[in-house]
Amino acid sequence: MSTHRFYLPPERWPAETPQLESSDAHHCADVLRLEAGDMVVVFDGLGRVAEAELLAVHRKQCLLRLGDAHTSPPLQCSITLAQAIPKGKNMDLVIQKAVELGASAVIPLLSERTVVRLEDATDAARKQERWQSIAIEACKQCGRNLVPRVALPSSVEGFLKGLPSEEFLLLASLQPDALPIKEALALHAASCGSSPQRVTVLVGPEGDFTPEEIARLKKAGAISVTLGPTILRAETAALYCLSVLGHELF
């Protein structure tokens, strides 16, 4: 199977001769120097994947003939990362690595101590679109066929309003009562008889969530978890949490 992977949105699969998006067509023609007759892999972000033959290769348009498709099975547990947006371009790194580590969704948070601020709804939508594109690019690289959903940036209060009732909440914390992640999962297994099917882990900004935010999250059922004896940067904390959860739940 070809190692060159491209994203083909679901709505393009029914077409008689589907075509790659312009940026992928440019990559195909000008960077990879592929030609008509070469084989590539396409995925739709929902789990469907297929080999495809390139029928025509131009920098603005690449036409495809799709082969038989199959669907990748979902992961055993849906893990969502709710991440307070870090400074600079560190959120780009968080999105990329969250994809590689198996996150099903990423929710950017605007906590009270988050340095990054958004100008308006248009600015929020623009950032979401950029981060979703980064998630797609990461899937191309790492071989995932299910693209994690990147939500619109949300306040902690807004996050809690949209929280599913069955979600198991973990809060990365510096508090002295915080449990190791493995112990928190064991508590769930003891009370429910099984490992959780849906987990959201919250990671605060460099200065952590405010006491008021922590109180609201705990009232919603969040369990404080420790990330070890050292104080981690926000982006490192996110990767730590996803790595441990993936080890325990996948």
C-alpha cells in the first residue's frame, strides 16, 4: 500500500472521479512528483480509508479512481483533551501530538488565567479552522483515519454546560489531594464495574485554573490527578495525560 496519504472529505467520495483539494494537489504534483497511474491512500476523517489511483495530476487538480474502502475500528475509549490555550504556537503542538496519542477530541479552553484572548466570534472560528487543519495534517502523517474534532474555544463555564452526563472527568492538578491517574481509573472501575468509555482530561494554563474554576469542576465530578513530582508546562502536561490514559485505556 502507498505511504502517501491524503484527506478526501466525506462529501467527495460519491463523485464519479473525486479530486483532491488544491493544497493536496500541489503537494502531489510539485512536491512528491507523482504521476498518473501512481497509487495513494485517501481517508475521509470518519474512519473510511481506501487506495486510489491517480488519473490525472496537476498542481491545482488531481483526479482519483477509488478502490475498495474499509473502515477503521474506533478506539476502545474516547478521550477528550480540554486544554487551556497556551501562549504562542504551543497549541499547534498540542493539537498535533493529541492526534498522534489518540485523542478523540480537543476542546480549547479560555480560562480566567489564559493569556491568549480572542477578539470576537470570527477570530474564534478562524482559530478553530486552523487547529482542525493541523489535526487533519497530523492524521496524514501518523496514519489515523479518524480525525479528532477540534471544538470552538470555550470558557470553563461553557465547557461544563456542554458536558455529556456520562463523561468521566479528570483534572490535572497541583493540589495535595490529587491522585495518580491509575488510581483515579481504578476508582471508576470499582464503582462502575468497568473502565470508562468516555474520559475528558482538563489541563489548565501555566498558572493553573483559579480556585473558583477548580471548585466548579470538582462540583461537576472532576477528580484531581497528579502528574508527578515536578511542575510541567501546560503542553507537557497535556502529552503526559494523554500518554498515560492511552496506556491504561487503549
